[in-house]
Amino acid sequence: MSEPAARSVAALPAAGATAAHARSLRPPLRSLGLGPGKLARLSRMLYGHGPGGGTLLILPIDQGLEHGPVDFFANPESLDPRYQYELARDGRFSAIALHIGLAEKYFHEYAGEVPLILKLNGKTSIPPDTQAFSALTGTVEDAVRLGADAVGYTVYVGSPAQDRDFRQLVDVRRDADRFGLPLIVWAYPRGEFVAKKGGRESLYAIDYAARVALELGADIVKVNYPVASEKDAESPAPYNTMQLDPEQAFHKVVQSAGRALVLVSGGEKISDPELLAKVRSSMDAGATGIIFGRNMWQRPRGEALRLTRELHAIFREYAQPL
């Protein structure tokens, strides 16, 4: 069966389908065109840590920069980054993703126990998103020095500042290729023009963002799950008339990401049943894994660890060999 045929919407498995049926939805690691350094580091995260079996369970803690301390109010213990580091280690996450300050000051205590993804750009939530742009906060050389297994970069697709964003990413991508570190792109639609074309949660915007990440050289793309709304009617054709269920819509995004692996963003904290349903639906649609922050560390430690065990059990159903 050809790759496009294997990825057709008609081939989507039902919830609870066997791993063998779902396996064809994710591109094999060795089909991604990666050099040996990227392959080795990505293999560690996909098979040597976390749930394994070619899946990814990543814990991000970049919210302190992006949103401020307010996100830690729900669980005051989480204000100390060691809370997230220990959750990532004891919950057997594939990696932890954070900015350079939290890596410089804390990662040495956990190096070798949990892989590091160094986030290389960011912004605060204080200015409006009309001109969204994330400036560099670190370098690929910093990531190598710290022992990271990958680097992360946010692209605000559709922002009036996207030209600066694209130029900045060129240097990051070049260095990531030179040093052999996988590049994970946080592909987020932003800006007033996105708002006028269905909004940043629309299928149009997220599908476009996934394709942009692929075109710009992402090895892995992090996207939000599309949310249908009345604003979809404002999207460009044919998105304004598409009638897809949530899983079919997300599968469309996976198709647009091509040979970039897809991570699903967690967003704001939701209930356990909603979270588990979102994970299963994402994996059925072809995602490689999830990157959930607030949905994990805003919970008390015991509750968060229980939830990670449930996630591991789900991911085992989608395991595929190297």
C-alpha cells in the first residue's frame, strides 16, 4: 500500500483499534531523511525513554515565560521546577521541554535520567498577539553543551512578523542540522489576519501551520487540536464547507505535516476523561505523541503519576518497531 493510501481518512481505525491497524498511520523513523545524529537522539526519546514503541510523551515547562507565574497557582508546588523534573523522571516521560534558565540551573541534577528539549525562543503574554514574534533565548550550541536531545522553536504562522520568524529559524535549522539535533517546531497560528479567517483554533489555520512547519524543515511539529466553531464559515474555501468529525480533521493535519512527526498540544487543563479521549483520538489519527504541560503538573503529584500510567497503557497499544 502506498503511503498516501495508508494515510487516507478512510483508513482511520476506530477507537480501541489494535496497534497493528494503527501502525501504518505514522511514518517509520528511518523514512524521515534524518542524519545519524538526529536519528540517534530521536531514537532515544522514541524507544529508550518514555512509553517507547515509537511514541512520545513530553512534559513542557515553558509556561512561566509564555504566561507568567499565574499557571502555577493551581498547584503551588509546581512553581519549583524540580516538581516537573521529578514528574518527568518518575512518570517516565520521553523528555522535558524548557528554556535555558531552567536547564542551566536544574538539569544537572537530572541529566541522564530524562532527555532534555531546549526551547530556543519565546515571548511573554504581555503584548497583544497581533504582531506575535518569539525572540531567541538560546542557541543550538547551548543545547549541545547542556546535553539536550532536541531543540524547540515556535513559529507564529500568519503573524505580520512571520518574515522575521522565518529568517530567524533558518539559522536555528542550519545549526540543528550541523550538530545533529532534531528540530521540534511549535506551529501556532497567530495574528489579526488569522482571526479574520476562522481563528487560530480552526482546521484551516492549524492545517496550514502544520504544512508550514514541514516546509520550513521541522523534524517534529507540535500543533493544537482543531476546534470546530461557527467561525469556520469565515475560513477560506474549501475549509469553510468541510464537514469532518474531530478525528478526521486532525488526520487532515497529520497528512499536511507529511514526514514531520506530529505532537498534540495539551492546552489548558481538562478533565481526565476528556484528556484520555483526546489522546486516543490523536493517536488514532496518526499522531506520534503528546506534549502536555498544565494538564499534568497542575495536578498533585500522586494524581499526575496515576494519569501518566494510564497514558503509558494507551501508548502501548500504538507501539511499532524501530
